[in-house]
Amino acid sequence: MSAEDIREEWSAMEGTVVAVVLVAVAALLVLRSGMRVVNQVERGVVFRMGRAQPSHRQPGVTFLIPFVDRMRKVNTQVVTMPVPTQEGITRDNVSVKVDAVVYFRVTDPVRAAIEVQDYVFAVGQVAQSSLRSIIGKSDLDDLLTDRERLHEGLALMIDSPAAEWGIHIDRVEIKDVQLPESLKRSMSRQAEAERERRARVITADGEFQAAQQLANASRIMSDTPEAMQLRLLQTVVEVAAEKNSTLVMPFPVEMLRFFERTADSVRVRSKAAPEADNTPAEVASAPAEVAGAPDEPPALPAAPPEDASPATPNNARTHA
């Protein structure tokens, strides 16, 4: 082979290699333009020539047809969306301001990308209108105390239209209820009056129970006087244990009762003594009265002689 033939072959081979390299580079560019990466928290919705594919792409590397397919990524994480403060009037005509928070997530990425233009904004508007509706249907006491039932009703109201968009409402919570200052003062006065009423009832109940126990104790002490003396001694011991006061012992009650019983017994004996002295004289005169005639008057004693004079010590000395 001549040198010219060799050069022609090399030139042909070089042209072929360059063409192959160019084709490979073009293929790589095409593949690179059609390759997409879907994150773990996302799902890919593919639109082919403007038509959405029925199935969405899972997380990982996925390939699209260049210049034909277009993919939209939809986040499937739970979205925490605060609901702005809504002012309304409750069913019992009280003006309040209520704010809430909504937790939701996308369960059907295809419907969330097709059925609604901006599902986050749509859920926010539904939450605001539902919150105002709940305020108008509820009493103030329900907003303050029975919030669990209101949360369930609010979540149901928001979930009804959101389910058609491929969105699931996980939870709805009322964060704060703002009341007028005048109503707060009225409620504080009411709570204070209620606490005072309870305190008075408890105090009266305690006094009633104490009175019952004291009445029972007084009946027991009246039946057993020694219990009063024991209670007195116990009180003396309790007072003496402090050692910070002077204790004056009263006269024992039992001693006074002993003197009272002694005086009563002496009085009874003094009354019985005269009756015992008069009894023999009456018994002695009884036979004489029986012996005499019933129609005759009793005999009178003989009159003393005229010269007789009462015996006195002076007369006795004169006769002597």
C-alpha cells in the first residue's frame, strides 16, 4: 500500500470515530435532558403533550421523553397552615376573635395538580369560612370548654371539599379565643363570686359538723361527769406544754359537787330531826283522847293559887 492509501484510511477512520463520538455525546445530552430526580417527599405528575398521565412517578430517577413530557412535582408532606384571626358573633350574641391552625397533606398528587389551581390557598380559604361558620353556630361556653367537639366539626367541614382535591385534613385546632375586656371583667367577677359562695358553703358545712360533734360530746359528758374532768386535765396538759403562759387552775368541779351533796344531806337530816321529836308526844296523847268520853270536853288544868308565884331564883333565895 502506498502512503496515500494509508492516509486515506486513517482519515476515514478518524471521520468515523468523530461521528461516533458526536452521536454518543448527542445521545447523552438527550438522555440528560429527559432525566429527572424525584425526592422522597415528592411525587411527580407527568404531562405528555399536555395530557396528565394516570400514574404519578415515585421517588428516585425517572426519564421523560425530551420535548414531549413535562413533569410537575407535588409535595406530600404534612402542611401546617395557620388560619388568620376571624371575628364573629357567637350564638349567644358575644363578639369574639378566633384563630386556628390546619394540618393537611396530599394523598392523590394527580388530582391535587389537576382539580385545583393552588391547593394550599384553596384549603386556607375553606378553613377561614368554616371557622366563621363554627363561631356563629357555637356558644361562648363551647368555644372555651368544649373544643374537642368543635375541632372535629371544623375538620369535617374543611375535609368535605378538600377530599375532592386529593387532600386529607389530618387535624384542625383552635389556638386562641379573644374576648372583649368588659366580658373578661364580668367573667372574673362571676368566678370570684362563685369561689366566695363555695367558701361560705364549706365554712357553714364545717361549722354544722363541728356543732354536731360538740352536741354528741356534750351528751356523753353529761352522762359521764368524769369525762369533763378528763377533758379539763387534757386541756391543762396541752396548755402547759407550750411553756409560754401562766396557768391558773380553777376550783375542781367535783369538789364543788361534793360540797353541794354534803349540804343537801345535812339539810335533809335537819328537816327529819323535828319530825322525829314530835312523834312520841303525839303517840302518848292519843290514848288519853281515846279514853275520855267522846261527848265531854277535855278537862282544863287547875288554876294556880292566888298566893302562888312563879318559882324564880330570887324567891328561892328569899324562902331559904
